[in-house]
Amino acid sequence: MGDALRHFLRDSGLGAQLRHARVFGAWSDALGDRMRERAKPVHFQFGELTVEVQSAPHMQELQNFTGEQYRHAANKSLGEEVIKKVLFRLKR
């Protein structure tokens, strides 16, 4: 039964979506209430998490000061270094 479920998740693409949801949740939890609404994860592939940021000042803060802290906290929550790099982009 386990093998059938793994094959189904892989073949349907649901497995990747579940992994992404787990990464997105860990990132959002690491940010906490203050930043959660200002820096939303939008894409994850090959260890790179893309985060959409509401304003240039928040992007500056994340790129230069706090982004690595949040990445480490999210990976700690995930139990392994799943997020290798975080890319920030301004929300349009």
C-alpha cells in the first residue's frame, strides 16, 4: 500500500505540492506574525525558495540582515537543510 501511495503521489505531482506546502509553512512560521504578511513564499524548486516581498525596505532588510536567520530557522523546523537559497522579489 505504501509503495502504491508513493507512486501515486510522484506520478500525480501531489508529492511535490505537499513538499512545497511544508516548506512554505516552515518559512511562514519562521517569519512570525510581524513579517508573515510582508514576505510570502511563492515558488520552491531545486532548493531555492522565491519569496514575494511587499516593499523595497522589507526586501532590503531580508536580503541584507534577517533573511539568512529565517532560512536557518525554517530549515531547523524542517529537520534538514531543504531551503538552500532564498530569492526575494518585489510584489507587483
